[in-house]
Amino acid sequence: MFDSLKSIFSKSEISDSVLVENIKVDMHSHLLPGIDDGVKSIEESIEIIRHFIGLGYKKIITTPHIMKGTYDNTSEIIKNKLQIVRQEIQSQNLDIEIEASAEYYLDTHFLDLLFNGDILSFGKENYVLVEFSYLQKQNDYQNIFMNISQTDYQPILAHPERYAYFYDKNLSQLKQIKEQGVLFQLNLFSILGVYGKGAKMVAEHLVKENMIDFVGTDIHKPKHIAYLDDCLKDKYLQKLLQSGNLKNKSLLS
Amino acid sequence: MEKEPLFSNEKFSDEDINVRLILDQYLRYWPLYLVFIIIFSVGAYLYLKYSIPVYQATSSILIEKENQSLMVDFSSIEDLFGGNKVVEDQMLVVKSLPVLMKVVDNLLLDVKVTRKTKYTQKTVGVYDNRPFIIERKYLNGDIKDPLVFKIEIIDLENYELTYNDKSYKYPFGKSLQIPELVTFKLILKKDLPQAVEGEEYTITLNPITATLMYLQESLIVEQAIKSSKVSNAINLSIKSYNENKAKDILNNVVQEYFNNDILSKKIISEKTYAFIQDRLGFISTELSGVESDLEKYKTTNKVYSIVDESRLFADNSMSTKQSLTDAELQLSIVNLMLGELNTNKNEILPVNIGLADVNIAVNIKAYNDLVLQDMQYKSSVSELNPERIALSKSISSLRENIKASLNNLRVNNQMLVNNLRKQDKILEGELSLIPNKERVLRDISRQQQTKEALFLFLMQKREEVAISTISIKPDAKIVSPAFSSGIPVSPQKGKIILIFLVLGLIIPTIIIYVLSLLDSKIHNLSELERLSPIPVLSSIVKTRKPETKILEKDDRRGIVESFRVLVTNLAFSLSHISDSKSKTIMLTSTIAGEGKTFISSNLAAFLAYSNYKVVLLGMDFRAPKLNIYFKNVKNKGITHFIKDENLEIEDILNPSKVEGLDVIYPGLIAPVFLDITKSDRLRSMMDQLKVRYDYIIIDSAPVGLVSETLSLVPFVDMCLYIVRADHLDKRALKISEKLYNEGRFADFRLVLNAEDIRKSEYGYGNYGKYGGYGAYGDFEQEEKYKIWQYKYWKDLFS
């Protein structure tokens, strides 16, 4: 009885691995231990990586915070940490590719790095993942994007759905940013509402308006792994994953 | 250049935003609305449960004017008066005491029976399902005060009666007496549907007069109006806790009104009949006298003149004679009436006995109505009753009126008769050929004719009265008998619920409105941006507990992020100054307590966290607070440095536990501040600091209070003007505007302190409220108070 019911449901469901086929590369996570608010140890790091492998991910581009005064990471520090994690992956014989970039906080320090060419970008397009404060709008963000656009880097705004000060009527501020040529990366967990109802609604709205270019987990802790399984069942996300608009796969080669 | 597009932009979007803001302002207090709506819903429920339903019965009767066969046809006169006088009069009759008196008596309305309901213990009236019949008889006329008995049915034979706190056991059917007041009897009904043993009732005997007054007040009698035209129908309505009681009362009122009408008519027609009968006796005697005179004369004088007479009556004087006969008939009737009026006192006057004057007939009818009313009062009301006194006054005045009219009529008729006689004489003079004997004969015979005409006339009237007496019926008929919809007129469920709900919405709205009227503080960033023309640099969010220390850089609370944003925004704002040059930032505010020292200390710390070399200058000489944030205070400060030329800058620099941040304290509080700020030593100090540090942060005194703040202006690259949310009055913003407009500072920005982000406006758009602002990796929501916690409400109204 239960088995037959189960089979009915599983027929209508698309399996996780099929969905992950459309992602393959996670490009937002905090898996380098001890250098930001992400994983605390190499063990936690490996636990999460194993889960990624289990779901069918082929590559991880992990992105520690660079935020002056709070997480004073440098390209040097990040590269060193990446080596440690890579060694562990090798020693455990795990079948996944890992790279490191950073999630840059948009302040003057970032502009300094940009002008000095000290940026850890990823992909052929020189993608650089950037973030704002969740709390308050920065006054000159348009100028910052203007500055970036004059360089060879292609900015990706991390989790645009999480900035409450952009929750205006038609998301006009986010649209304006999009028009400036900034790509958008959706946090997969947003669709579950774990960042709040507002973030969930905006996420759905952005998906509906085809404004999402990348998806990422932004995973910080092993205890958030369960969210990853849950969010793959969401119909908005399923639609997005099957739409073919996502650029995640292009990061594979 | 910049202002124009800004202006038009604002104008376009402002209205849209304002409606939303106003709505949000109220919606934010939704728990208050919830509480009030719950309270008022419970209120409405209790109100409906405990209020006694009131029913209304209505009925209508039609006054038929045409049917007043016995009376003179008044319709022409009513038209003259313009109103429907008859209907209005009848409305008075319907509500008149004699009619209501009968109703009270028929239905025992003075007896009220109540009992308590089983669960809700509310007192309800019992009317048509009383298990017993009550009989009561007042011994000494009306009682003065209500008599209250408590009844408990013991068994089918006996009941216990409690009166004046004493209980007696009585058998049903036996009358008991309250001396000098009332005899009273309860008869248990037979075939009661259920057991009545143990049931308790309260029986109240109310004074008849009070009951009457109450009934008169509560009985509503109105002229029916249909499509703005007054009709001849009268609507009656009454409210009662019991539908059947209301219906019974209405039906009884109508019945008694009819009875009353019929009775009056009977009295009048009987009186008229008697009067005519009486007159007929006289007239017939007189007539036979005249007839015998005529006979005698004819025999004595041997006049036989039928031919002559017929000739004479056929000639020209014929019409005159006819008129004369008529006039004499009228005169006789007037005399009859006058005689009647003089002999009887306050009795019914005969009607319809052939008076040609319509006015008098109307007056007589009115007079009769009053007399009838008085007769009915006699039985129930004493002569000293003001209403009766007024009534007897109007009776006698009307009587005088009629008498005067009759006298007038008599004089007129007398003159008419005289004139006609004179004319007749002249005519007869022309006929003087007629022998004397015949003339005498004619006189006698005319007398005989007059009497005969009167006699015949009265005979005819008598028959008319006799016939109409048999066929007396009321002048009204029932259009619809008493009817009640069965739905209480009060309380009206829907209306009550609506009223309570509306109150539940209006009261919290008023509370919030009043609170907002009393509230003159600034609350959030967007409000500040709206109110002030000065650019706002950033805002610092409010913490649950007031912070009084330097924040750690890896603190995960929103306030830390506020400072991070403040530093970022500051850096962008100062990006026109090259990195290698030192930047001086002064913090001031309108009044004390807005958080200058807190923000300057933490701003300095966060700049230091970003690897800048920072010095914090405490220049609030009046109320220095820096020592709260930095514990290890050295003895020497700015004032020492200025006074003592031997001191080096190192002597006043204090390293803090934050790497890269040094602090300079104000030093001893100097008596004359202006000297300090003008001094060359200050300049030298500033110059030295500029060489050593990337940022110089000056914590100064409130600008509203102290003038030395302004003398620091030349050193300053940017002034941050601190405005504390929920603290600074909106009107006080003018002070900052003045400073801004004077343009003394190279750069002037507002910083909002202690903004309560949970109350801020963003996130209210289409996407709900901002769900927590935890740290980057964590999305655990901020702890929320539950709605039943005191702190929740304290928070809501803070």
C-alpha cells in the first residue's frame, strides 16, 4: 500500500540528481575553515563537500568573506587555506574539483584591491562575487558598480534577495543594478524562507522575472546541509533549474 | 542644478508613499486592533446574550369618512381646514384614557409576572405561558405603590406567597386580601403541559394610573403616509418583551376603540331620538290647537275658501309664502335647540335635526364628543384631574359658542321672518280685494301650515334617527390586525455586532492617532530624509540594551554592521581627499544624550579595525564621557597641553586596547573655553596629529548648547551631526539646518542613531517585513517576544 503510494509520488517528482545536473558547480560557500564565519574545521568542510558529491555536484568554488575590519582575508590567506582543503580531499580520494574565490564586501578596501588587480576571480569571464550590507543601503553603490565595469571583472551580486532595503514595489532598485550589467546569484535556501518571508517572496519574484544568472548555496555550516535537500523540491527552483538560463554549468570547464 | 529633478521626483512619488506610510503606521499596531476586536466581540456576545429581546407589533385601521351617515357630511369643511381633522381626532381617541383603561382592564396589564431564567439568571417577563390565572380587585380605588408578591408553586393545590418578607401558604382558587388594598386570587390552569412544582414567579401589581401612563407612552399611533400623501389610515405599534402581549394589546386597543365609537354614536342618536320625540309631543298639541282654531273660525264665519286659497297660493305671493314657511320652520328649530341648550347642563345635544347652519352642526358634534369623553372620564378620573378640568372648560366655552351662534341664527331668522311677513303684507295689500274674513282665515291657516311642516319634518327626522340607530357601526375598519415579524426589534443582532466591531476598530485607531499626534520625535532614516534637506550619511541601529562600550569587530549583531556601513559610507564620502592625507571628522548633536560619544568612540574603533591610525579627541569639555568607553585615563588632557607649553603631544596620547586607536581626553575642565579654542597651542596640536594619524575623530559638545564647538570648524573635513531616533524633536532639526545652510563646514552629514529597524519602513512593500538582520552566515532570526508577553507591548509602544 505504502509502496504503491510512494511510487506514485516519486513518479511526479524529479530526482535531486537530475536537478543538480543543471547546476553541477556551486559558486558560493564558506568552506575554508577558520577564516570567516563559515566552517570551523577541516572536518566540517569535508562533511559538506561529501554531501555535495552525493548530490552530483562536480565542482565547488568556495568564497570566503573579504571584509576589511571584520574578516581581513587576503588572496594569500585564501590560497593557502585552499591548499589544505585540497590535500584533505585528495587524501580522502573524493571526486570533486575545488577552487577558491572570495565574497567581497563592497567598501573602499574592495576598490583598492580592484585597482591593484588583487582580485580572486573565477570562470572565463573573470567573475567576482560581491555583497552589500544586509542592514543598510550603502550610499554610493551605483558608483562602485560603475568602477567595476571599467575593469575586466564581471561582478556577480550575491543573494540579491536578502537586502531588505531593496524590497520596494517593483524591485526597481534591483532592476536598475541588473541594468548596470551586474549578474545575480540566488541563494538556494532563500526559496525555503529560512532568511525570512521577504527574502522568499523576492527570490520567487526574481525567478519569475528571469533575473537569476547563478545559484549558490552560501553554505556556512554542516547543519544547513538539510536545507539543500529541501530546496531542490521547491517548484520555483525546479522551474529555474530546468529553464537553461543558469550559467553555473559554464564554470565547469 | 541638482534641486530641480529632485523636486519633481519627490512630488511624483510622495503621495503614493504617504498613503502607504499612514496605513503602515496603523497596521504596525495590528495586535492592538486584535485585542480590541476580541474584547468588543466578547462584549457584543455578552450584550446579545444578556439583553432582553424586544418585539414590535403593528396594526392599522382605516377611518372611513363616508360612513358618517348620522352626522352632517363634513368633507367639505375638512377641505377648508386643510388637514385630515377627522383622522387626527380619531388618533387622539385611540390613545385616549377611557379606551386604554378598558385595555388595561381586559388584559390585566397592571399585573406583571416575571421569573428568573435557569442558567443566565436574568429576569424575564412571563405573559402567555403563565401556569395560573390571576384575578385581582382593588378595594380602595387605585393603589399608590406597586405590590410585589413572590410565588412558589408547592403542588397542584397550594402555593407559597411571600409578601413583605413573610411567607404564607395558600390553596389555589382561594382569594386572599391585603387589607384596604386588594383582593387577589390565583387559579392554577388545568392540563398544564409540564410539571410546575417548585417554579418561582414574581407578581407585581402596578398602580393602574402608572400602567395607563406607561401604555399611553409606549403605544405609538401615527397617520399612515403613503407616497408623501397623508392617508386616512392609522398605524398602531407597540413594543414588548413578548410578541403575543404586543399583539394582544394592539388588537384590544382597536376593539375598545370601536366599542367606544359605537357607544358614543348610540348615546347621541338616543339623545336625538328622545329630543325629537319630546318636541313632537309639543308640536302635535300646538298643531291640533291651530287646526281646531281654523275649524272653529271656518264654522263661525261660514267661510269656505278652498278655491280662493288655491288661487291665492297659486299667485305671485306663493314663493314668498313658501320662504316664509321655511324661515319660520328654521326659527322654530333654532328655538327648540336654544330651549334644549338652556335646560340641559352638560348633556348630549341632539344632532341632525335639520339646522341649516353647518357651522353650528360641526360645533355641536365637537361639543358632543367632548361631553362623551367627559362622561367616560367620570368613571375613572376625579373631577380635580387637570385633564378633566381642561375638558370641562372647553365644554362650557363650546357651549357658549353654540349658544351665541344659535342666538345669532335666531335673530337672523327672526329678521328674515319679519321681512317676509312684511313682503307678504304688501302682496296682500295689493290683494286687498280679499275680504277681511278671508284674510284672518289665511293667517290661521298659515300658522297651521307652519306647525304642520315642522311636525312632518320632525316625524321624518325621527324615522331617520330610528333607522340609523339600528345600523350603527364604527367609522373605521381594520386594515390589518396586529402582526409581529417574530424578529426582535432590539437588540438587532447584525446592528449590535456591527456597532461593536466598528468600535473595536475605531478605538484603537483613535488611540494610535492620538499617540501619533503627541509623538513629535524622529523615528527612522526615511523620515529623517524626508524632513531634512541635509544629506544623511548612515544610521546606527538600536540595540535592545543601551550599549556603553567599544564593540568587538566580530560581534554579530546589527549594530556592528551599522558601524561597518558607517565606515564604508564615510570612506566613500571622503574619497575626494587623497588616502595619504589625514581626515578630521567632528561629531556633534543638537542636545546631550544623542549618542555622540558612543558613535565617535565606535567609529574610531571601527576605523582602527580597518587598519587606519586613528586618534579620538574628547572635546566635550563640559560633560566629558569618553572615560566610560576607555578606562585607563591619564591625568593630562587637551587643556593641560594648551596651558603647559612644555608638554609634548606624547604626554597626552593614551593608547587604547583597540590597536591603532589612541585617545586624547579633554583634561581638566577649564573655566574659559573660548581661550582654549582660539589658542595657537590647539592649532599646533591639530597639526601634529594630522601628521601622525589617518583619521582624527573629535567628540565635541552639543552645538545647541555650546559655542566652542563652532570654533573647531576650521580643522574639520566633515561634520557628522548625530540625531537620535525617538529622542530628538522634529522641530529641533531646524538648528542643524541653520548650521548646514550657513555652510561653515566643508561637509555636513546627518547620522541617525538608535534607529529601531523593526519599525522602519522598508520591507513593508510587497515583500513583508525584514526577517531579522543576524550575521552573515547565520540566518537565525532575532529573538521575538510573544504577543502575551509584557515586553512585546512595551516594545510596540516604545
